[in-house]
Amino acid sequence: MIESTKCPIFSLTYGFLVYPQDDSSPSDEESSPSPHLRPLLLADHHDGASGIVYNIDDSFCKLVDDPTFIDRTRFIIHFYERKELMVIHAPPRFGKTSNLKMLHLFFDIPVDPYGTPVQNYIKQKRAFFDDLLTCRDMDSFFCMDYIASHPVIFLDFMKLDTENVESFNVSLRMMMSALFESHGYLANSPLLSREEHGIFHKDAHPSLKEDVGAMGGLILARLLHKHHNRSCIVLIDNYDAPVAKMIVKGNKDDSMSQILKTLTDLMKGLFKYNTFVSHSLLTGISSIGSVYTQEVKNLSHYSIFENATLSNFYGLKFRDVEYFVKRFGSQKWVNEARRTYEGYHSLATNEKMLAVQSFIKFIEDSGKVIDYEPIPILLQLEELLKYDKFGKVIEKTLETNTTIVKKRPPFSEQDIKNLHGLVSKPKNEANKATQVEQLMLQFLQENGVYTIISKDDTTHKVDIVVPNLEIKKLLQHLLYTENFFVEKYQLTREKMGHFVDSIIKLNDKRESFQTMISAIRSLFEKVIPETESEFRAPLYSLPRLMGNESFLRVDNEVLGPNKTIIDTLLIRKDKTLIIFEFKFGRDSASAALLDVVNKKKYEVKTDEKPSNTILVGLHFSSRRDCSVSYLHNKFNAKEAIAIEEKMT
């Protein structure tokens, strides 16, 4: 990790941005050789240089300027010395894109419109990386030899649209056209023949056919190799994104087979038949992307959680938490940070890891957990989370370990269709249900919803668990809707509203607690919860769902004084603080209240001083017996008032 560094790149001349055209054909006003390039003025000082400079991307440079930057540049040497075609899987927010941009900036060769290396830019690159670990402390000779040493092909598969075959082909053509334009100097290269110039112009055009688009990577690599007389490096971000989109949305014209074939051809062109590529890195979230890489046998697949070396280049570990807290905040932040964000398990090192973006947001919010960074795939799976779909399966995973048989790549087209069927249709074909459900849990695990805590290489069984409180609460918020409780407990919205209203009207009168007990028993009149977590779920969720105008805060599993945990905390608009401690099928309401009082959980920090404080111990049994023990503006358990309703 380093201090903020002033980015020296782009201090001399012009750069460019690629802008897609509304019309697929270039206008007459646009000049060759680069009809889709718009010059971008980056500095007024030319220092004797002029014109367009290709192969400069300053996005990583801007990351280094951020005070929360973590120096992972040692990965550059690791990547290059392995001399292999790598595929790395990691959940969202673990730094995959940042590392790709770092490699892109380090290796790519800045050139002028005729493909001649621009030495001023190369010197600036060296000066920039000289301040970073890989060149400062590791191997300065490596940096001198290999900075700006290879042409780079950079693709982002998130740009591919899989809704139907036509939209996919259009997005593929535009992606490949933008890739060719980013190397537009080849159109003027004196090292290419007239025929090769013609090939470049044809393949750079967005109207090229889909079969040509699929082989565009191979064609471009050959042209780059001839111009530079050096092998290419291929970097692909979100390589699995097209499959994830098909799992969520399917295909309107049932063109999955055709799309997967084109993607397979693209991968074969880039890697299987391509002698012009020496190094590559594909990054993605899920190994399900192997459905179109399986014919490329020379790809090496890695998970950051199962490779000790890679785990040092992705995500965060406890030492990083300590560093940031020491630099930006208070030691008091450590417990909240570790409890909320730590928990992704590295099988290789037996350490717990954190998602980078989640923790950085915590630091930027001054050590407060204001909201949670969403996992993108979960926001797209609303249909899957319904109780009668897959919601009941996910709910069981919230509190306990779950064992699944993890399928090893490669995956098949039928796997993708089965997963999409689980998302889009009612569950059927019972003989396949367990297998498909386990594959969906594996897909969610690779997306960061779960983490593997143990595995058996012989049986391929793995134990998965929700990694931390951030993901648990994110799941709870998405899972627990009004419809979820209507379906699970066969409730009416009137009964749910009656319970929320009883919390809103809770006061120092015994009758208000009797009303609340009756409302709680009514919630479980037809279906009794099996566990304490299932019992708690509607009690903390319904005030959030139905009482937004009456509560300033509704939260569960809150960190209280001295590392204590508060089951449920509510603050009403009248600034009344209500703390619930739940017991299910064991102990008693008085024992629950005693836990709150003895541990002084009522001293929890809130934004404003409470006008009133209500402490509630609540017990519920499998017979629907319900009892409470409560205190109103008192903190001595001996003064508690007890109420009980039993099944008659």
C-alpha cells in the first residue's frame, strides 16, 4: 500500500476516446484511418508532440491517485513469469478489473498514428511504476525490460447483449470494431501489406459478419504481431457475463446454442489456434463461463480462494483492515468492520477475506454501516427469491452450513437452460430438482453469496455458508418481502399490519403488550416456525416493510456495547428506542430480558438520545405459547412486568 501518487501520464499531448456511432457506417466527414475516434484534449502543453497517441488508458493511474489504493503491482511479475493463459475467478468487488487495467497500462505500447512507439509516454510510464512496489522494491530490471513491451488486446464481455441472436451479433460487431479502432494505427502501418491494410479496414467496420467478428481476435493478433514483431497479451474482463445474462434472462428467440457457438469460436480464435498470443488473463465471477472455453485446453483456471499466491493480489485481509483503520479512522471501527465484512474463506491459506469495495465504502462513511453494497446478480434474481421458487432453500442457508456437490467445469448448455428454468418457471421434474438447486447454490456461491469453508476432493462435496453480516442482511432484505410471509405463513396483510401497528402503539401500559402478544400469535396461527431465526424474521422484517413512516430505524443483529449483539432494534419517530431479545422453544422471556439488562444493551449508540426506552424479552414455543417480560424507562430486571398467553 502506498500514499497517494500524482499521476504523470497524459501530461504531454492528446489521447482519444472511442464513441460508438448511431449509424453502423461512418459518415463522409470522418477521416481515415480512424473514423470512430474523437480526439480528446488532455493537456494544453504539447512539449513538441502532437496528434493522436494510441494505447494509453489512464484509469489505473487514477486508481493510484485514490488514497485508498492498495499496491498489487507485484502481480505483474507473477502474471508475466507464469507464461500461461490464465482464468481467474473471484466474487464481485474483489479487484479483478483493477488488476486487468494495471496489466493493460504496464504492458501496452503507446504509439503514434503510424505505429511508432512514443518514447515520452514510455518514459512517463516508467516514472509512474518506479514509485510502485513491482519496480521500486522488487525488480527494477524487469520494469526496464518489459514496460510497454507487448501489444494488448483488451475486451469486456459485459458489453455483449444476449437477449436474442440479432442483438448479440450487433453487440459483438460493435465490441470488435471498437477493439480494432483502439489499434487504429495499423491502418497506416508501413509494416503491413496493402492486403493486410484491407483486412484491417474490413474487420474494423461495425457491419462485418458475425463469423468474421468471432475470428476478429485472431486476425487482430496476427496484424499486431507483424507490426510490433512481438507476441500479444490478451486481457478479458467479465468473460462469464454472457452466461450469467442467459441464466437470468434466457433468450427471446431460443438462440442460446447459436450464441454459445459464436463465443466458443471467439475463444478458439483467441487462444486455441493463436500462436501470436503469449500471455492472457480472463477474469470472471463464475466458472459457468467454461461452457464456451472448454475446447481451449491450454487455459489454466484458478480461484483466488484456492490459490495462496493469488489470494495476495485480490480482496482484503485483516492486515489491510488494520492498515486502513489506523490511517483513516479509529480502532473502534475494527470490530464492526470485521463482523460486517470479513468472512470469505481462503481454503489455501485458512484466512478470512473481505470484498474491497464494501470495506472501502465503510471507511469513506467514517466507520458507519449505512447501507450494503449489492451483489449484482441478486438484484436480477427477484423471481428466484420467491418463497415457492427458491426462497425456502435460501432461507435455510442463512443460519447454518449447507452441503452441496460442486460440479466441476466444464459446464454444458443444458446446465445453463436448467438454471434459467429454475429462475423463470415453477419447479418441476422432481428427479432433477436437487441437482439443479445445488448447481444454483454453486452459482450463487461463486457470485459471493456464500463461501466454501471445507471441501472433499474425493466426493466433490463442499460446505458453504453465508460469509458475513453484509451478505446476510442483503439476503434478508431481498428475501423477506410481504409476499414471502404471505406464502410461507399463509398470512393476510391485515394480520401483518395488525402486528406492526401493535409495535407502533407499544407504551408503558400492560394492555399494549397484550395486544402485541395476540398479534404475534396470530402471525403463526396456521404455520409454526421451525427455528428461532425463522421466528425472528417476520418480527424484524414487517416493521421495515410496512411501517416506514413510523420508524426512524429498523435493524437486526446490531452490534451493541462491549461487542454484544442486539436481536432487533427499532427507533420510532417519537424517538422511542425499542430493543427485542428473542427466545424460541427454550429458556424464557425473563431470561431474554435479563440478557439485555445485564449486558446493558440499552446503552447502544444512536444518532439521537431516546425519549423513551422499552426493553422486551419475548419467548415463543412450538405450541404457540407466547410470553413477554418488559421494562419501560427502567433498567432493573427485578421491576420487569411479565405477561403470558398459552395455547388453550
